Amino acid sequence: MSLSNVGNLMYLYMDEINLSEGTDSPEFLIKASAKVLMEAGGRNWVPVIVKEIGENQYEVIGNADVYAIADEAGLERIWCIIADSNENIVNSTRVLTGESLPKINLSIATRDEIKAALQYLIEKPGSPLQKGVKLNIATTNIDKAPRKFWKTLDPITKLKSGIGKGRKLDALKEIFYLTPQAKSEAEENYESLKSLTVAELKKMAKNQGITGYSKKKKQELIEMLRPSTNNW
């Protein structure tokens, strides 16, 4: 790639440009917009964003509708901005031009980020999250969960937030992704304690000489045993 072209506004021939991902805009909008473009002089004042993929060869990465409209209008050349071909630049360009949704890393997202993303998803027309999902409850439950260790979004279905498997969980995948962290030894031990029954926990406490706990409160037993398991 010629780095000298990056950032430049260039008047490129249509046959030098490839539209790999196409556009979802209705045919009516493309055709009607093409007519408006020609009536305004046939110049695309909104440039197409492209990356260079070879000598005199480019690929559309942003404003794909503008390219499709220019193609429908039969333009020979269109104005384009040459972008860096770095994948992060390509992704950010598509987000900025509204051609893809920004993603939120749920592993490290703040409460405000989680709430804003959920609100967006709930308010989308026809969203399956509009029924049975209360924004503040879902936000709080997800925020407090050990999501930094999640490998999938499935644990959300067990948080009593009105989000079950199927369409509701799939809706979250539009926005959220995960970068799971490895659990420390202490955290792994804690999870092991939680998987035991009360009887098993009491037996372990007796073997370690731990006393003074309630007979029925499992969490109390777990917390009393937790320090000793860090030395396993």
C-alpha cells in the first residue's frame, strides 16, 4: 500500500473499487437517491471510504450506500478517502459510518456501559428484551456477577434478570463480547467450596477443627473454610 495516499481525497474510477459486503438498503432508496445525485450534478459530496488492496485497486470499508448509489447513477468516477488498511481502522470506520454496531467487552464493562447497552437493545423495535426484562434489575445483576471469568454469555440466563436462552440471549450477542480472565488458585478453590453440599462442608470444617458455625447456613461455612483452602 502506498502510505502517501492514506488520508487523501481521491477521484477514483468505479471499476477500481470493489464493494465486498454490499448494502442492506432497499432498492427504492438506492434508485431514488441515484436520481437525486444526478439532479445535483452527479458529484458525491459525501465520499466513500476505501482501503487500498493492490495497485489501483480499492475496497469499500465505509459509506457503502454512497458507492451503491453512484453505481446506480452510472457514474464513472467517485470521490473517495483512502483509509489505513489496519483491521482496527476498518472496524472503527464501519462503526462511525453506522454500518456495524460498536461492541462492549462485558468482561470489563462498567455499570454505566452495561446499562446503556441494555437500554439500547431493549428499546430496539421488535426487541425480544422488551418483555420481562427490567433495565435496572438486569444491569445490577449482570454488573455484580463474576463476568470477568465467563467464557460465554450463558450465565446471564441464571441471574433472574428476565433473560433466558434463545432470542433474548442472542439479542445480547449483538452488542456484548467477552475476554475471559483465568481464575486464580484462590478463586478456583472458592468455586470448589460452592459446589459442595452443606454436609460435605461441615465434614471439612470438623476435620480442620473449625467450630462456631450455624448448622444450616452454607455461605457461612464457605467463608469460614475459604482461608484454609488457599493453601491447598
